[in-house]
Amino acid sequence: MADLPAQIEELWARAAQLGPDDSDAMAVVTEAIDLLDRGAARVAEIDPGSGTVVVHRWLKAAILLLFRLRSMSVVEAGPFEYVDKLPLKTGYEAAGVRVVPGASARWGSFLDRGVILMPSYVNIGAFVGADTMVDTWATVGSCAQIGARVHLSGGVGIGGVLEPPNAAPVMVGDDAMIGSRSMVTQGARVGEGAVLGEGVILNSGVPVIDADTGEELSRGMVPPWSVAVSASRRRQYPGGEFFLPCVLVIKRLEPGERHDKAQLEAALRDHHGTT
Ligand SMILES: CC(C)(COP(=O)(O)OP(=O)(O)OC[C@H]1O[C@@H](n2cnc3c(N)ncnc32)[C@H](O)[C@@H]1OP(=O)(O)O)[C@@H](O)C(=O)NCCC(=O)NCCS
């Protein structure tokens, strides 16, 4: 279909008038979501030149349009019943993806070869790179971009971002490891190979501080090949002294080095074995 982004933008401009009967609009939107589903397009990526996050707004608009265009339908699986507007992803075996019962991913998310979904959730527009483990009760929010060979530990919450359409999603680099129950939201970025301890709260406003120098390295960006844990910083307010969360970089790794507590176990990832 010619100039899909322009067609989506045109539909977005008159989104309020669209509804479930608009089959022409649905055909256009379906084409865009299929691109996401196959990994042929990504909602956001890092510009290799500048290192900044480029958001493809039209793809987020396509996702939002999908919610307008689809009606609710009932889906049953054994004794379980669901009611939703969006279908689930399919074709895992051919895609080389392992999906443990209790896990679900929506159509329009992309799971690259070797991904393992323990009972977890991956929302529309999310991209999950090859051989990444999404562990039990982890959630990958809409449009979040997760690299290859990442470990999202149990209960990790990766925030989603559909509104406003130009907001940047969370980006997690290749080979990163996010400790259990950490929350990474609001366009925060975790660099390649970084290791986050358990319970890290990272959003785009949380200071990331170097433990060696005391320097504030960034707000919401954990540097590549670093080890960072949850900490708190003293803040003075009119009402008194309080401690707000920060993220403390306690170690630096060599590029390509995997922390010994973040080693991957091949047997867990081998699609021919069992876990
Ligand atoms: C973050 C991590 C790599 C740190 O391990 P390490 O490099 O060996 O460092 P240490 O254990 O020596 O900890 C360094 C310091 O950080 C502190 N620390 C460790 N984990 C912490 C956490 N989650 N939050 C806050 N502080 C933490 C330690 O108490 C220690 O403090 P000290 O210097 O006063 O002794 C490791 O704790 C880890 O892998 N955590 C994630 C585990 C996880 O979620 N696994 C997934 C299972 S599904």
C-alpha cells in the first residue's frame, strides 16, 4: 500500500469520526500493525549517529486507531474467558519463540527468535530482541523496545507509552539485566550490558548518580556496561527533609563483560530442552 505513514496520519486526523464499521480504515491500520507484528517496523529506535531516540509517531497512531476500529469479542481458552478488542499474537513455533502457559503477547508486538516468555505479558507495539528472557510476572508495556539477550527478571515492570503519541518509549539495550521487581517507565533508558539490582525505580526524572564521584550522570538513563542499584538521596522541602529514590552506579563493567550474577544459563534458553 502506497505511503502507509501518510494514510495513517490522514486517518489519525479524523480519528474521532472512525468506528468499527470503517473497513477501509481497518485495512490500512491492519497493514501497519502487521509490520509491527513481523518486526518489519519499530515504534522507536536509537539513531546510531546521535544516540537519541527516534519515535515513529505514525505507528503509535496506528495502534491507537486500532483501538477505535476494533469491537470487543469474546475469546475462550478451556475454562478461561476473555473479552478484548485486540487479538493475541500467533505463530510462535514458526517464529522460534517459547511461550509458557500463562504468558500472552498481543498481535502487533514483535518477539524475535529465541525469546522466552515465562507467564508474563507483552503489549502491542513492544519489540523484544532475540534470545531475551521475559521472566515470570514481568510486563512489557506498549511500544517498549527491549534489546537482544536481555533478562527481564521476575515481576519487572517496563512501562508502556501510547499517549501522547510522540512520547518516547522505554528503551533497554542488548545484554542488559533488570533485577526483580524493578520498574522502568516514562521513556527511561537502560544502556547496553547494564545490570540493575532488584527494585530499581527508574523513570525519566530519577537521577542516576555515580557512586565513585557523586556526579549526577543523567536523569533516567543508566549508562552502558554499568551496575546500578536502588538508593535514596536527601532532599530538603519546606515541610522537612525527605529521601527520594535515585539510582546509584556502583560498578563499571568492561564492554562485552557479563556480570557473574547476570550470566545466562544456556540450558534455560535451549529450545530443545526443558525448564
Ligand atoms: C545488582 C547486583 C548485580 C549487585 O551484585 P554485586 O555486583 O555482586 O554487588 P554486591 O552484592 O556486593 O552489592 C554491592 C552493594 O550494593 C548493595 N545492593 C545489592 N543489591 C542491591 C539492591 N537490589 N538494592 C540496593 N542495594 C543493593 C549491597 O548491599 C552492597 O552494599 P555494600 O557495598 O554496602 O556492601 C546483584 O545484586 C544482582 O544481580 N541483583 C539482581 C538479582 C535478580 O533480580 N536476579 C533475578 C532473579 S529472577
